[in-house]
Amino acid sequence: MANDIKNINGDLDFSGGDVSWGESTRALTQKIISVRKGSLKHAPGLGVGIEDYLNDDDSAKILNSINQELTSDGMTVKSLSIENSKISIDADY
């Protein structure tokens, strides 16, 4: 999915003299995983709220929540795993 690109600070990237456009699937995936439900005005039912799972040992519950939210946003999730406290996601629109 193409969208405007933000820099590391979350601001629009104007490095080329205009708003940069490019692949945004990774940025959108990160946003969906990080925000809690109710945080996005345009999609109040969307969000995993990964911080809520920090002390949770049930990786299946975390993966299910991530899969459910990405799928509800229109993504096709090809693979999803947690290894050594890192989440690996292969998903695309």
C-alpha cells in the first residue's frame, strides 16, 4: 500500500522537497500493533495495544490478537511468530 512516508520522529518526510510517498505496510502494521482500541478516531475498534501484553506469557493470545487486527484492516497474514521476544510478521494488503 502506498502512503505518505514519515521520518523517524513520526513527521512527514519532505527530504525530496515534497511529501515522500512509498510503501507503508510496515508503518501501518506497527501502528495497528502499538495502538489500543479506541485510540484511532477514524477506526476506534482497531488496535492490539501490545503494551498490554508485556507481562503475558500466552504467546498464542498475543499472536491471535495481532492476526485478528491485521486481518480486520484488510491485510493477508502469511506468517506470524514470536521468537526470542521478537514478533515476526509477513503480511500485505
